[in-house]
Amino acid sequence: MTQLEGVNMSIQQQIEQKLQALAPAWLQVENESHMHHVPPNSETHFRVVMVSSAFDGQKLIDRQRAIHSLLKDELASSVHALGLRLFTPEEWQTRQHDIPPTPNCRGGHHS
């Protein structure tokens, strides 16, 4: 159990809290578990959209490694899938805040 789990935070809240270490200018954490074959109210599939100057000069793989390092406990236990969209402030401005939607689950949609 992590220190954050001890205060009864949801997995989503834990992710949001831990990602604050990268001082995001924009952070959106979405629980997309309802789009997958999981029980109702699951917290297993997440999408993170993050803008941080901490990513300046980093390759995408290095940005992803930084996130995975921060979320290693969640990824080792409850989180099954983590979609990452990671941008520098300049990249975010260039994209005009346009983020493609998450693709459909290959295992089918859970209604």
C-alpha cells in the first residue's frame, strides 16, 4: 500500500496527485474503464493528457518513462492500461489543444 492509498484516495486521485511532481500546466486524468470489459466502477484503464515544461527537450519515450516511474505502484497493481498524451507547452499551443479520441477497446465495449 502506498502512502496515498492510506488516505482512501481513488486510483484516479492517486494518479492526479503523483503527477503533480511534474508541475503540469494542464493535467487531465480520465478513467476510461467503462469503455472496457471490466466490472462497473472499475479503475483499471486511464488516459492522461499532460502539458508540462518538465518535458522540454525530452523525447517521447523519456516522457513516458517519467510517468511510468511516478506511477509504478499503480501500474504494478490495479492499473491495466494507461494511455499517455504528453506535451510541452509549445507543442500544446501548436496543437491548439486538440487531442485525438481514445480508440475503441479491441476486446469490445462494455455497456
